[in-house]
Amino acid sequence: VPARPRTVAPLPELVASIPSQCRVPQPRAVSVRDWVHRAFTRAVKVPAPDDYRALFDLCDGFEVNGLLVYGAREMVKAQLDGVKEKYVAIMDDEALVYSGWDSQWQRVDIGSYDPSCDDDRYQTFTEMIGTILPQRLTTYTTHP
């Protein structure tokens, strides 16, 4: 099933919209970013899409209100723990994955590789994050 197109903010604006209280690590060295892209390619069997690669020029993953987009540290930890899943992010009991077979991003239940509905399919990483992140930010509250 093809993903429907969505209109969302550009990735730099989305990352900039994350409150300073949230965990948004600075970008890592180019060698670390290259490792992340190689790890993605090994796991998914296709090169990392450009907008996903661009995230690592802006930050090394992030965590907002239960949405954890993996950075290099989480990827290394997953490999050391022997995790074979192809998750790029987790959120509650769901995972965000790239389907090389369908050439699309998908929001799936952890342990599954099939989206539960067609709205859980995205053409680009930016569309996926641009849809999910604003929802997470509207329910985000800061604690003094």
C-alpha cells in the first residue's frame, strides 16, 4: 500500500521546535555519522534515505515525550545487546522502521513489521517525524 503524501515542516524546523528541556544531543563527528549510515544499510539492506541522513547533521537522535529517535549511542547499545530489529525509533509500544521492500517509513507495533492502518505509512522520514513530533509536543508539559 503506498503512503499518502503529507505536508510538514522541513526537518531543521522540526528539530528546532523541540523544547530545550528535552534530550537533543549535538551531532556527532562525521565518522560516527558515517557509522550510523552503514549500520542502517546493513540492517535494512538499502542505503539510508537522504532526509534520515540529514537528521544526523542536525542532532544525534532525540527524545521527546516518549518518542525516542535513536542516535549513535542507542544504535551501538542495540547492537551490543544483540537486537536484530530494524527500528530507528520507539514510541510507547510502537516502533518506527524503514521498509526497504516498500521504500517507505512505517509506524508498527513492536514485534510486527506491518502497519496497523494505511495512515501509519510515510513517504519520507521528514513526513513521519513531521506528523508524529507535533502530536508529541502538544501533550508535552514541562516541570519547573
